[in-house]
Amino acid sequence: MTPDQILSYPARVLTQQQREDYFSHGFVGVQELLPADVLAELQAVTRDFVEQSKAVSKSGDRFDIGPGHSPESPVLRRLKNPDTASEAYWRFSTGLIADVAADLVGPNVVFHHSKLNFKWFDKSDTVKWHQDIQFFPHTNYNVLTIGCYLSDTTMDNGPLAALRGSHNEDLYNQYDRDGNWTGMLSDEDAEGVDTSRVDYLTGKAGSITVHNARTLHYSPSSRSPVPRPLLLNCYSAADAKPYTPHPSPTVNAYKLVRGEPVQWAEHDPRPCQIPPDWSGGYTSIYAAQSGEDAKPTM
Ligand SMILES: O=C(O)CCC(=O)C(=O)O
């Protein structure tokens, strides 16, 4: 569907202006969208998982932990696939936030994946400039990620930042010169990013960010010990069909969360870079960006 076709459906949660901003910039931030009880439940469940992570000594299916992690000073980088970790997270993925997705991809919405990213007050917690769609190409670009801040997020603790208009430009190469997947722009490409077009999406706990899967984005490292849990849920229009293996599938991947199943895929002619074959497993953006893992080649 084109933006005009999507906008012709009545809005469920967002204002018409917020929907239009998403289509013109490639992202939108909405302040304090979550009802207080929904936010409090997500915060409580998340606190429990942070506690549980202290008992873990290496990354696994649930926790992605960074170098130096210990019970005294946990370095929890990501809670993987929260949609299967607790009913509360899945209720959230299929509740209000799925309506936000429907406002922006059209009435038929499919869940792709979720993750809960933290910042750990260390220079290495930067998420470098990248685009998401090269991680999971689809036949069209009505694919987006909705982030929800579970703590107040300011310029000090690593807000998500996005480049205005980048969703309408060519996609970047996310392999290095030797053909290794890095999941990010080269230093040279990153230096060329027009900083006058960068918006930092700060917000109080319960605020959301939405970015299209073509939108160039990053998040700076945190300069504050105040934690920054960002709960991310990714969705697509039901007529956007994936054509490479899912990087991190759960039982919920590709579940229809709004509307009807479709019989036809819609194809956007703009090309997309193909990621490594994830069918053998995927670790995380942090590991790929820091070169921690053996990098699969194209
Ligand atoms: O956690 C963040 O700040 C950014 C996450 C992100 O860009 C991603 O996982 O694609």
C-alpha cells in the first residue's frame, strides 16, 4: 500500500499528523503514549529479568551479555525475544502497539520479532548507524519497528536517533570490504551522514519511537548510569513477505496481529541487500558491530 492508501484508513491511536510525519521523515516519536498500568507492568517484569541475568555467565537464548558481566555489575545488553519470555510482553506486542503499527502499515499487520535493548554506561554501548531491512528483507518496505522507553530517556542515556528522509534514499552496504557482514555502515559512510538531518528521539518512560525499516538510525552511548531499557517490536504489512530466513524466529514470528491474511504479496521494485544466511543462527547486532563473532560472508 502507498502512504496515501494507508492514511485513508481511520487512525486507531496516532493522530493524522503523527502518521504523516512518519511517512515524510521515516520515523516519528510519540510522548508518553502508554497507560500507566501497562508501563508499570512492563517495568516490573523487566526488573525481574535484569535480576535473573545476574546469574548468567555467557550469552544464550534469552540474555545477550557483554564483556565484564558479573552479578555485581551486570552488563545486560539485550533480553532476546521478550515476546516469548513473559505474557506481559506478548500482550503488549499484540495490544496498543499493534494498533500503532496498523496506523502506519495498513490494517493487516504481521508480527516479526521483539527485543529489549539496554544501555550499560560504557562507550561500547553505542549502536552504530544502520538500517534494519538488510537484516530481514521483505517484498515491500511497509516494515517498521516501534520502540518503547521503559525509563526516562534523555540526551544523556542513549536515545534512538534517526536521519530524516533516509527511508526514501538508497540503502547502504552493511558488509565490509572483505565481504563480512557488519550490520552497520562503514566508517566512511558514517562520516558522510548529514548531521543536520538527525533527530534524537528522547522521551519520558512510556514514550514510543517508530522507525521504518529503511530509515538510517543509531543510538549514542550512554553518559549516565540511569538505565535505558528500550522495548522494540517489529511488524510488517501482511502483504510484505520475507524472502530470507528470519534472524531470530519465535513461535510468534509472522503471526497476524491485526486484520486479515492476504493472498497476494506486494512487490516494491527498489533493491535490498541480502544478509548472510541466518538459518544457521544469529547472535546480535552488538556482536556483529563489535566484530565479536565469526562473521558470516555473503
Ligand atoms: O537499542 C538501540 O538504541 C537501537 C536498537 C536498534 O537500532 C536495533 O536494534 O536495530
